[in-house]
Amino acid sequence: MEQKNQINEVLGLTMQKLKDMVDVNTVVGTPITTPDGVTVIPVSKISVGFASGGSDFAPKSLPANKANCFGGGTGAGISVVPVSFLIIHGDNVRIINADPVSNGPIDKAIDLLPELVDKVSGMIEQRKAAGTDQKASN
């Protein structure tokens, strides 16, 4: 009689269950189309943690040839976090970050750069306008 490796069976079942729960549609979600023709496609990040263990042992009360005792288990955890959305409207495609991750002051400065450029451009325009007004009054 061939003895099966029970830890392989436990691992195989756990991996199959993980495969059933996570597929490509989990990472790149099902497109959602609005009545005005905008298509939104969610994109997610998936993290998986997995652990397993087991042992074959023979209790002292059974003869060695009749002992087929196995103890073991597995566990897994999955985290699905939306990271962005693809927005498609006609020929335009945009990506919107769901949660912008800031790694420090440089990222914050880059985020504020467009606002800074707008303010500096506005100040330059005001100075030019003020200079033109002064020349016109002289």
C-alpha cells in the first residue's frame, strides 16, 4: 500500500483555493461603463502571505506498520488594495492614482510644483502689466 505525502495534499488544496480567489480580473478589474460613455477600469495591488507545516508521527500505542498519523496545517492571507483607475473617454485615456504615496519631502515638492509655477507666472504677468502701466503714464 502506497503512503501518500499528506503535506503535499494540504499545500495543493491551499494553493488551489488561493488560485480560485485571485485571478487576472482581481488585478485589472472588470470595466465599468457609465451612461455618458466613460469607461473606468480599476487596477489593484495584491499581496499574499502563506505558511504551512506538518509532521508524520507514530503514537507509541500503535504498531509501527499501522501508524499513519499526520498533523499539519496551512494558512494564507490576501490583501487587495486599489492603486489606480484607468479612465477612458473616447480617444483619451487617463490614469488616476487611488492613493498617492508620498515618500518624503521631494515627492511633496513635486506635487506642489504646478501650483508654484502658476503663482510665479502670475507674479511675472502682474509685474509686466505694472511696468506697461508705468511706461504708458510717463
